[in-house]
Amino acid sequence: MKDWWLYHGSGEGADRRARLEAGSPPPWRDFTGAPDPGYAPPGCSGAAWERTRQRGEGYVPDEPEKDVVNTALHLRRPLLVTGKPGVGKSTLAHSIAADLNLGPVLHWPITSRTVLRDGLYLYDAIGRLQEAGLEQLRTPGALPRPVVPAPAPVPASFPVSVEDVRSAPSISRYLRLGPLGTALLPQDRPRVLLVDEIDKSDIDLPGDLLTVFEDGGFQIPELARLAQEDPTVAIGTDDDPDTAVRITQGRVQCRYFPVVVLTSNGERDFPPAFLRRCVRLHLEPPGPDKLARIVRRRLGIDIGSGEEHEEYQDLVQAFLDRGEDGDLATDQLLNAIQLRLAGAWSAPSDRGRFLDTVMQHLTGPTA
């Protein structure tokens, strides 16, 4: 292990997390957000943390991977991870969180319809107006409450009046931070955010992320417009809509830039301005030695020794041979070994159909 490493990929990282928290950021990545003393982010307990821990502890990083991950941690820059499907890009984010005890991973899956606001916050303007109409029906003749009109656009076909808008209930009930917005909350230690399959996004999303990555924060216009009447509003987070955090003047500003892991299957290129702000890591498919370490870490089987493990060595070799004709994912090998451990597909005559079933190519002519 290298002295400057914070991430080892081996767990037991309480002391390294303390070094992470105490480390000085580059001057251009030093942010000044003030934490809300009444808000406590999820810690290393509960169901969400167990899912992160169990998935992350099964990841086996190589030394070059550790070098790149630790470079991103020290520079407090997003980590752009590329590689074929199934090489462990998403699992790396869980490994970082589990290794440094940073709490559950925040997950933002990307599609072609995803826009920046989806990751920052959600605002249910229509639900707020509907609730205002129901409240007036429950209390006919009641005076409208002095609330600033809802700033979000309302479809012309929606039957709403000015009185409905002014009597709308508190906006905080209809606002919630998204995964990116939650990751940017000011805290003394970073959260891990997985932005999954960024290459599937609309062409504008990588460019839209640049300002957020540079500023380490963003503004919620719906709250900024209310700042004079209500400067501090408590809203829910992506972890739990019922766990509120106070937002002042409509501004979310990080204190410690989150550990952002962006994954890409290489389906598109990214603009140079976006790439310049990321630390890039390309994951190659694992070779025989790494596959043996993965099987040992995930299933507790040392397939490198003993005649009793020849069957599993044969499965590893079959996985490597079939990988020459098309892409395979590492979990397909783990599935095959797990089935043999359970006694399934044990007849020698079933070997061909067994491999065709559990190691079907992801790409290529037979996919």
C-alpha cells in the first residue's frame, strides 16, 4: 500500500476516512457551505448501508485503479469510469463508500430523457395546487393565505385560479432534493454519488453538469423567490423524503465536494470541457489472476490450488475462452460457480448447454 492512498479497497478504513476528512483541498476546490446542525446524513448502519457494504466488499481493485481513484479523491474531482458492460464500473462506487465508511451510495441512473434538474431536486407544483383546491373545499369562505404564486409553469389545461395558487400550502412539502442535490449538501465528509451510464444522456447533460461541478452547488429558484418571506425552508432528501434539511436563501452549497463516480459504456464521446474536469479511469476485462481473486473474495473459493477445485478452474478457462467471441460480464462466471456449488447442472452431458445458458454473450453475433 502507498502512503498517499486513502482508498485501499480492503475495508477497515476508519483511520483513512479521518485522513480524508482532515485533508486540505486544492485552493480551487475549497468550498464554504455551512452544515445544518439539525441534519444527520445516513451513517454506516441500516438496510441501505448493508446493500452498499455487501456490494462494495466484493470488488477487487488493481493497483492502477487505486492510483486513479486516489488521484480523484485528493483533487476532489469527478471520476469518469469507462469500460465494457460487466467489468465493475458501478461496483467501484460502492467499493469506495464501503472502504472509507462513507455511508450508502446515492444513485442517479441516467436515461435519454434525464435533465440536470432531475438530479438536483424535484418539485411537485401540480400536487401543491391540487392540495390548495382541496383545502378551499374543506373550508369554504376561508381567506386565502398570503403565499407567493408558484413559480413553476402550470399547463394551460389545468383548471387553477389565482386564488388557488395564493392559498397553496407550504412549498416545502412538495420539494425534495435529488441524488446530486443530496450529495452536494454541506457536510464534513463526502457522500458517494453514482451517476450511472452518463453516455446514455441527452447531448446537453454533460455540459449542464459543468457549472455544478465547478461551483460545488446550485440554486433552487422556487425557494430563492420566497427568500424574503421565508429565508430558510426545510425539505426532504433523496435518502428519505421525511428527513428534512434546512436550505437558506434557496442555495445548496457543498462544504466537501462529493465523491462522484460517472460510468460510461463508451456509447458516445464527451466534450473536452467535460473531460477536463474529470479524472478518467478505463477498466479492462479481468484476466485469470484477477478472476481468481474475485471468486475468492465473493465466494470464498481459492480456485488456484487443489484438485478439488479443478472444476471451477475449468469454468474460469471456459469464461475466458468464450470471452474471445463476445463480451461477458464477471457476474456470469460467479453465477456459473454458484450453480455448481448448489449441485445444479452437474451431469457431464449438460456442460455445453450449461455454458450457453449462464455465459451467453452480451455482444457479438451470438448475443
